Amino acid sequence: MEKRPTGEEIAGAGAYEELHVPALFQEWTARVLEAADVRAGHRVLDVACGTGVLSRSAAERVGNSGEVTGIDPNPGMLAVARRLSSGIRWKEGVAEDLPAEDASFERVVSQFGMMFFTDRGAAVEEMLRVLVPEGRLAVAVWDSLANTPAYAQAVDLLDRMAGPDAAYALRAPFVMGDRAALEQLLRDAGAHDVEGATHLGRARFPSLRAMVEADLRGWLPVMGVNLEEDLILAILSEAEKELAEYVVSNGRVEFASPAHIVSGRKVGGLLATG
Ligand SMILES: C[S@@+](CC[C@H](N)C(=O)[O-])C[C@H]1O[C@@H](n2cnc3c(N)ncnc32)[C@H](O)[C@@H]1O
């Protein structure tokens, strides 16, 4: 039975959808679906779907003859996903033990979730298990923190003002910056024709305050870190000074946020062992 989300989980996921998704995640969906070659009529699985931004783009692509399933362990994320789209199947579950039949999807996609998997190799094996022979998968992860200076500075700020747990929550998304290692992970799990590319994404927030609030009120609670309101206000005020270089015009904030997309193919039948 699925867990009932707490009020805090729903609020965190709601803030994530409102603040983070348009600024950081939306721009990647087309690239990930392209890398997986998602087409009309496909059955698509979105692993670590969060509030469902990639699933919703996939649903548009596959049309009425296709079908999209989103899987995530966070009940708050799924509650928001369900509220936004009823035409997609939303399921609670983890990547390492997907609640899906063998060979039941033509495509498996996953964006910006793999950094949080406890066993990434097992997760890719699971993605291959649920793919049909000749099915394709594509996974997106952020480039390293060193290549994302705005977040490197934000992590440093959080470390000083809110401590290591808060800093870890913000650093965690950037731990898979080594693209060759991700490509090897897919090969080791049994994927064929593995290909990777690094794309120069661009984060776009309406203001510096919106960027930092997205982390403090949207992302940290998803990672189990809830800061006191006084501390949130103090961090926001300090961020206005320390991150000012990322303000472009009219108070808007833009900065480089590169990511890797790696794809592979499942080889079926006798070929799989060859
Ligand atoms: C940064 S969010 C990305 C969500 C979504 N893919 C998007 O683009 O907005 C990371 C997601 O990974 C999920 N997650 C964490 N551990 C997971 C696991 N072991 N299996 C599947 N999903 C996981 C979280 O619940 C969260 O929704």
C-alpha cells in the first residue's frame, strides 16, 4: 500500500514544482526524450519522476496510443504529480526494485534522480529488466559542482550558516559529474551502444530570492532538512550579497547549469549474452 504523504511532504513537493521545476528541470525534458528516442505509441517509464515534469512531456510525445508511468518513492512528490496529471500512471517505488513487469516498456527515462539512488548499478539493471528487447533508456545527471559555480557558492553559504546537513542536501545533486563513470555504469549493467553528451543548460530564476528560496523551502525539505524561519530569512539576506554576480537584468538570475545525458539500448534474446 502506498504511504500517505504528510503535510510537510506535500508542501515541500509543491514548492519544488513551483520554484525549481520551471527554473532548472523543465528545459531538460526534450533532450532526455530525444536521447531515448521516445516516439508516438511508446510505453514509457519515468524513474524518479518527482512531480512529473518529464512524464508530462513524455505523455505529449507518445500521444493517445502510448502510455506513461512515473515512479518515485516520495509520496509528497506523487501527490503533486497526481494533482497535475491524471492521464499518467503514478506509482510509489524505488529505482533499485522497480514495481513493473519484465519487458513492459519500450523506453525508460530518468532525469536528475540517479544521484540519490542507493545502488545505481542495481537501478540500471532494473531499467534494463523492464525494457523490451531493443528498448532504449536515457538518464540525465548534473555535471559537477565545480562546473556549476553558482551552486558551489550557495553550498558554501549553507555550510557556513546552516551546517553540514543543509550543505550536503544541496551538494548531493552534483555528485555524478563524471560522465565517463556514468557511461561505464550503463555498460556494466548490460546496456549496449552507450552514448553520452554534456549539454550546456542554463538555470533561470525570476530573482535571487526565488533561487535561494527554491532550495531552502523546496529542495531541503525534500531531503529531510527543515530550517527555522529566522535562519531562512538570514540566509536569504546574505545570499543577496554573496550571489549578486548572477543577477542579469530586472533582478532576474541566470547561470550555467550543465548536465550529462547518457543513453543505451537493451539487446534481447540470445544476443544479450553474446
Ligand atoms: C531532483 S528530483 C528529480 C525529479 C524529476 N525527475 C524532475 O525532473 O523534476 C529527484 C527525485 O529522485 C527521487 N528519488 C530519490 N531516491 C530514489 C530512489 N531510490 N528511487 C527512485 N527515485 C528516487 C526523489 O524522491 C525525487 O523525487
